[in-house]
Amino acid sequence: MKPLTPVAPGTRVVLGVAFFVVFVAAWAVATLGGFVSETFLADPLTMVKSGWVLLTQMGFAEDIGMTVWRVAGGFLIATALALPLGVAMGAYKPIEAFFEPFVSFARYLPASAFIPLLILWVGIGEAQKLAVIFIGSFFQLVLMIAVIVGNTRRDLVEAAYTLGVGDRGLIRRVLIPGAAPEIAETLRMVLGWAWTYVIVAELIGASSGIGHMITDSQALLATDQIIFGIIVIGVIGLASDLLFKAVNRRLFRWATLSR
């Protein structure tokens, strides 16, 4: 094992699975062995049984679907608006000078702090949940995309101008293609943040969703259900992350090979 030495794909999978095995084993020893009270932490077997009851008898599958829909909707809206603005800021310095101070200011504002205002403005329906995800994702995406586009290699820009490419052609043929792999990775990372925002939004004023189920379980001290809800979020997040990576490798094979 040497610093920065790549790991074979098969070895990476084995090591990743091994961590989960060790983690669950330690969890089982702590709970089934009586070291931790069930009031504070349910054991893995009880958690699995409760999860099965939630899915088959209590309509938790619908809650999962609602949460996934909210994440996808809010994130797609944020992405659709952040991409053109971020590219414009990265390509044109006057636009960056105009928007960057406010975007830098807004990205430090916690999305959860807007929930009381959003409830007053749009109620406790789906618009409020989507707005929380939008606020939490949009400003981060704009600034990160602007930085990526602005860091385009200058030699590529100068070569394009030498070949007679105009300003619009430079953006379309050089800046966007060159930044696309990093932008895709940025979208993958911010999608993980969007899951945090939606759960926070569902903890307050929601009648469905994973966060709503967790809130109800907290009132009943049902740690088994709470843990199952958290694990479901992690599994869905991991699946979306792996899907993002696979799509990025397929779309930007040349970027993957150059690393």
C-alpha cells in the first residue's frame, strides 16, 4: 500500500463491502450483546423487521417515492437555471463581477433558515419542499460552475481565437466541452447535498416523505424505524452516486482516460 497508488476495481469493491460488514458486526455486538439499550439504538434484526413492516403495511414506499420526486424536481430546477448563469459568469468577467458578490453571500445562508418564510409564502405543499432544495443547491452550483469554466486552459482559448473562432463559438466549442466533465462531477456532489435539504424540509410541515416518517418515529421512540429511514436515504444516495459516476464515465471517456 503506497500513497496515491491506484487500487484494482475488484479490490476496491471488496474493501468497500468489508467496511459495511465490519460496521454491521460492531452494531450487532453493541446492541444484541446488551451494551446499548434498545431505547437508544435498535439492533440490526429489529431494524430489518420494522423496515419490512413499514414497506409492506404502512405505505413507506410511497414516502420514498415522494422524497425522490422532491429531490429530483428541486435539483433539476436548480441545475437548469444554474448552468447558463454559471457558464456566463465564468466566460464573461463583467457578468461575474455583477453576480458573484451576491451569489457568494447567498451560498452561506442555510436553506433550512428559509423554511419558516417559505411556509408563509407558499404554504406547506410541494412548492415549499422544492424551494428549499433549490435554495440549497442553486447558489452552490452557480459559483462552482463559474469557477470551473473560468479555469479553462488559456492555451486552448488562444488557439481557438487563432483559428478564427468567435466569442459564441469559443463558449460552445471550447469552454463548455472543456468544463463539462468537472461540471458533471460538481452536479454529482451537490446532488448529495440536495438530499440533506429535502429531509430537513420534510421534518417541518410535511405529511409524507422519509423525513416525515422519521419525525413520527421520533415521537414514538421507534429507533428501529428511524435507523431504517436513514439507511434508505443512504442506499438511494449511494445508488444515485454510482449511477452518476457511470453516466459521467460513459459521456466523458476521454476525461477519464486522461486522469
